[in-house]
Amino acid sequence: MEIKINGKPLDFTLDSEKTIGDVLTALEQWLTNSGHRMSGLIIDGKTINVSMIEEVFSKEIFTVKCLDICTDTVADLTASSLLALLNDVKYFEILSFNDKSNYYNTWKDSVQAKFIDEQWSDLFSLCGSVFSGGSVSSDVLLSITEERLREVQKPAREFSNLKPLLSETCARLVDLPLDVQTGKDKRAAETIQLFSSLSEKIIRIYNQLNIQGLLPQAEDMSEKSILKQITEFGATTRELLQAYERHDIVLVGDLSEYEIAPRLQNLYNIIAENINDTAGGE
């Protein structure tokens, strides 16, 4: 049996696979690691629809001459889902009051809703709040969706644009212990929120860069170094947040100035140095 991916022959050796389902299961992890999702199936020139899936999966491989797997990149699927969400928000805004009250129940079963829930549970929750009449405005959802779309379509550019915010955040982290000591609770809370949001954004963009092949492969030492930095940064961040909640001023000061601020800067630098923006995402 010949196996193709989007019409191109795949160098894949069958081992113990006996059915089409076995083959697809064996290829699933490979597709995921290469940043793809299966979007269609063609067997001996015949396009397989949803109602035929169960029958096809049990089909023995010796009865098939050619298996052509159609795929989409995760980045393309994500961008399509976010673009669809932008249209959903704009459509929601022009609905009548009664129609708005029922919109979420219909929307949550859509393809884009399920994909967004899988990729970004926080964005899905925000959609739920907006579409079910919560306290969040649709303008906020539009702004955040547009931001996520930029992260997917031009991750390297979006990452580069973080420099001013990174400098401000690191400076505020150095000032954090003094803010806590002098009773500037509002500014301290804003600093923690700013730091948390920026950290999450850096990790999100890192994941996009990785998925889209704009960073070295896992076996490369630079990539291992990035993963090590992320792991250590995450552990230190949890320690800082716990110390802040306990109002442990001494530990907050030591961590924010001597650990978190330099680690945040170093994490940004090492990712930036390894981005291959000639491949896209500039």
C-alpha cells in the first residue's frame, strides 16, 4: 500500500499495522510533532466522508492500493478559528437582546469554538462570558482575539514588539519590594498582573514559533537550553507568587530583583536569538 501526505509519497514502513485505523494511529503522533492535523482522507482516489470513517478504519491494508492523508497545519487551523471568532463577535454585536441570550448555546458547539477550547481554555472562557451576557464586553474579546491572531500569523514580529513592555516589566519587578514595603499595593498588584500577562504571552509565542518550525528542533542544544530556561523560570515564578500572597516582603524582593527580572530577560533573549524568521513569521 502506498501512503501519501497531501498527494506526496511518504517514506513510511508498515510494521505490525493490519488496518487503515492502525496506520492512522501510527501516523498520528508523527503528524502532531510536525505541526499538522489530519483534515481529510482519500482511499484509492475516493474521498472519505464522516459517515464512512468507522468502516474505513476497520479496512485491512492489503485491500487498499493508495492511502492519501490530507492535512492542515495547526497554525493555519488556529488562524482560521480566530478569524471565524472575530466574525462571530461582530455578528453577536448586531443581534437583538433576545437573540444574544441564546447565542452561546449555539456557538459553543461550532468547529471554531471546540478548537479554541482545545488550544486556549482562557480564551474560550472569555468567549463564554461575552456570549452569555457576562461582565466582559465584546470589545475586550475582539482586542484579545486580534492579539492572538497576530501571535499566530506573525509570531516573530509579535515577539520582537515585546521589547518595550519587557523593559518596563523588568524595571517594575526591581521596584516591587519597595512598592510592597511603602504600601503601594495597587502598583504592586499591577506589576504582578503585568508580569503574569507578559510571561504567558512569551510562552504562547514560543509555542507558536516551535509549532511553525521557527525554532531549532528538540535534539538541538539551543532548543534544550530554551526548555531548561522555561522550566526554571516557571518554578521561580510560582515561588514568587506564593511569597507575594504570603506578603513575604524579603523573599519577594530577593526573587523579583535577583531571580525573576534577569530570568525573564534571559528567557526572552535566548528565544529571540534562536528564531529563524527567514522561514516565515517575520
